[in-house]
Amino acid sequence: MAVERESQTRLWNNHKGQSTEVAIVMANRSATDQEAEGVLGADAQSSGGVSDEVCRRILRDLEMRRLVPGQRLIETELALRFGVGRNAVREAIQWLAAKGIVDVTRNRSPAIRELSLDEVMEVLEVAEPLNALLARLAARKFDRSKHAQPFRQLIQELSAKGTLQDAELFAATRRKFYRLLLEVAANRELRRHFASINMQIVYAQYPSTRLQAIRAEDYLAICRAVAGGKSAEAESAAKRHVQHVRGEIVTEIAAAERALST
């Protein structure tokens, strides 16, 4: 389905907003806590220390739509907001730019990258086989004695009505979902590549409650297949998940196009 890029830009201009202040907590963080901060993101770390924390906070704000695609990142504002020096903010922005999350254009302030529809489809094209591989490996390596309990808990959390009604809770549950799959799959190369997929930008641009509900149902299907040790079924469920996301995004854009033309 052909959709004009300028129409997509008009659509998402309506969603841009201002960031809100978030307190920064840097002490007593376990490795698991740090992993949970980045969306597929614990591998999302920069060179070290304070700039790592700034990276995680920017990623979390993007996930929670306190920052949105296209929004400018002003060093002085971020430094004040996070209670850090400008050098730490600058390092974090440089690292996020290298990961394709921040757009750095000459003579302009850095901004959260805004994807064209073609770019979104390219991200999903990469995400589909990686999600399928992750689910297949996790199902194959699933050890009931080690993994049954955390998966039971995750399935309960994904099934709870409150998870969908609370954006922050849903985000935390999604991070837990991928963290568990990556732990069970136990493939370091897959983990490294998985962390580079810019799904956080895709979901920031397309934050509808309908898409969130579709994602939750798909996560449940993947979890059940993995917990059952059904590798082929898990792989298929993971592929369908990305296909569902792709289809819903196209549907949303088409609906917005119709609304703009009336």
C-alpha cells in the first residue's frame, strides 16, 4: 500500500509533545535492573558511568512517550533535568546517535530519530527473522526446572487487565518478556544484534492502544509455545507477531490518510 511520506509526517506531528521531569537514581542497581532499563536494551550501554545512566533515561522516556520522535534534545535542559554534567549528556547523545536512535544533523540540535514509513518497514523486516530465531532457540533450550516459574509469572502478568491499562507496567512487562527469552536462548551473538533493533522508535511513533493489545496477545502466544518446548510453534508465533505489528501500522496510516482527505 503506497502512502505519501509527507502525510505520515503530518500524522505524527500531532503526537509530538514536551518531556516531563524524571528523577535519576544511580545507586544500588543490579545488572538485571540495568538490563531492564533499555528496551531490549541492557546491551544498550555507552562507554560507562553517568553517560550510561543518561542513555537509559532517554530510552525510558522514549518508551514512555515523555520524549517522542522528532523532538529536539537540548544538552543544557537534559543536564538540568537529569542532574548531570553536559559532558555526560553529550556522550550519551553521541552513543545514541551511533545506535540510530538520535539524529544528529549539522547546525541543528540533536533529535530523537523519526522514521519514514519505508524505514519502519525496514526495521520490521529485520525484526521478523530475529524474533523468530529468538523464540525458536528459547523453546529449544527451555528447561522446566529453571524456567517454568518465571514464565508462569510472566504469563500471569501479560494476562492481567491492569497490564494493558498502565503504560509503564506494560513497558516493564515487555522488557521482562524479551529479557527472559534472551536469557533462555543464551546466544550472545543474537543478544548483541537484538539490542540494535530500533523497535523503541517504531512503538513511539505508533502508540495506539489497539497495537499494544495485539502485542500483548502475541507475547502470550510466544510464551506459551516456548514454555511448552514447541520450537516450530514459537518461531511461527514470533513471525506472526511482527506481521501483526506491520499490518496494524499500515492500517493506522491508511485510516489517518482517509481522515486527512475528508
